[in-house]
Amino acid sequence: MASYDLSVPTLFGLEGVCAQELKRLDAKNVRAENGRVLCEYTPEMLIRANLCLRTGERVLLRLGAFPAPDFDALYDGANALPWEEFIPREAAFPIRCRTIDSQLSSQQRCTAVAKAALAARLGKAYGLNRLPETGPEYQVRLFLLKDQAELYLDTSGPSLHKRGYRAMSVVAPLRETLAAGMVLLSRYRGKDPFRDPFCGSGTIPIEAALIAKNRAPGLNRGYSAQSWTWLPDPLWKAERERAKDGEFEGKYDIFGSDIDDKAVTLARENAQKAGVESLVHFDVADAVKFSPDQPAGRVVTNPPYGERLSDKREAEALYAAFGRVWSRAPQGWSLSLLSSHTEFERTFGRRADKKRKLYNGMLKCDLFQYGV
């Protein structure tokens, strides 16, 4: 079998964090690009990345890339790839397409052309005029960017940010992958006290607990590739056991609070679903009365932005009040705070030591960091 790459899409701004994760998982030839990270494919790494990545959105197996300035080139390029090495005779192979700045702008037409190319290739390989598509699903993804086509198999199914512990959430929830990225960017590894005074449904403290314990975030969910014939059950079992063997035992000082009692109740339920209810504690408290109870620690938080949960004036008043609270915090504490407010530093009362551009969904934000 030829050599292939895994491609892991990320939220913009988290590519470097995801690349470091893959290196720690022993991935080879890791390369960070805009919006994604690439590494060498092995069956073990495909499974390991799905189970263990905290900041990747999904794991794609890249089968080929080629110029596609017209539909003939798209058909020929897709038909030339060795689909029969991966897609068995009975399999369903739906295609999802995305096209950006390409002459082939019709996603529907591109999907139809690619489908015809794959069907012709597989039909010839299996000696069939019509493929049954009654077996397990092998989701194909086609990306066209500036007349360059790339074709993938989606090994994950639902996005990796869907850990399985957050069935419900408060308004404007923070994506789990972004929360994990914020925790990792704060350099928290489980040794320091950890606080989130705007915890909402608890995503940031829960991700902090998973990081502290070194628990793979994907252990409690399924993946499309689990039904694929060339990734047998023993391989999945071995990688799950490998992930479990890497977990740490210990007690951690992780605390989340919110002024909304319903949010705190939900956070506790989510922590229980995530299996970290003994590691993280939640309480009802007003963030503008926050007072660190230890000489050093880390605060990672996502307060209301103004655009989403309250109007701009209320958000600015909240930032100013929290800024006054933070000015009294012991010097051993660091703060990593996510906001989309363009005047955050002015209202908070202090310029950040570091700023990092991130995206919360489609909303452009900055991670303002103090003392990190």
C-alpha cells in the first residue's frame, strides 16, 4: 500500500497546539498548516488520533490531491485513486463537497462527478455494473481550493469536539476543542490550582480535569472507522488500552463557578458524564467577587462577550469589574481570558502580556493572557 497522510482540521489559531499533541502521540512528519495539521498515516495513529486528540476537529485519511480546473480533470483525478484498497464491495460511500475560490463552484455538480468517478473505479475492481452500497458507510470528503482537489475518507464521523459528556448546555456554549486549547495554551498540566469564574456549563474545568488526568477525551464515543474492515476490533481495543494505561492517579484543585445556578447544576451533570466529577468542583458565585484562595494558580475563562450573551455596555462593565478583582490577585496567578471585544484591554484596565487570535465558532476572538 502506498504511503498516505492523516489530515486533522482545527479551529484557526490551534494548529500549533494540535501539532504538539500529535508529536506527543508519536506521530511522524507532523506539519501545521492554516486550519489543519498533517502527519504520516498508520492504522494505529488513525485510531490514536481519534481517541486522544483534544484540539483536532476530526481525523481525515488523505488519499490524493490533484489539479481540478474542470470537471474532466476532477473525474480523472478521482478515478485514478485506489479506492478499492479502502472501500469494500458492499460499502456505502456518500460524498460531501466543499469548494472555495475554484472554477468548479457548484458543490452539487462536483459531488456528482466525484461519485461517478468512484463508482466507475469500484465497479471495475469488483466486476459490478451497479454497487449495492448496503454495507458500512465510508464517508468521502472532497475539498476544492483554488482549483486544487483533495479527497479524503472521514474516519471520525461526528466532530471530535462532541466528547459525549455535554448533552445539553447553556446559551452560546464553548466548543470543547477550543476549551481544551485554551487550557493547553495556559500551560496548565494538573499541578497548579485551576479556576474558571465564568464556567457556564463547565466545559473549561472539565477539559482541564481531562488534561490533568491525561484521560483520552474520545474514550466514551464511537467513530465511523470502527466498522471498517481494515481497522479490526483488536486494534481499536489495543489503542484504547494504551490510552487508559497513560492515565494519572491523583487529586486536583480544579474549581468552576458561575452566577447562574442552573448553569452550575448542568456543569455538575456534565462532569459526571465525563467521569471527572471527583476531580472538579462547581459552585454558584459572582465572578466580580472572585478572590484567589491560594498564592499561585491559573485562571482560564470565557466571560460573556456582549455580542452573544449580553449587550456591549453590560459586557464592558463586567470586564471592568473583573479587572479590578484581578488587580488584587497574588502575582503567582496567571489569567487566560477569551473575548471578542475589540476594546477588552481598555475596559479590563491592563494590556495583555500575550494575545492569540482564536475562533469561537465563526466569531473572531482573542485569548488575552496575563502572567502566562
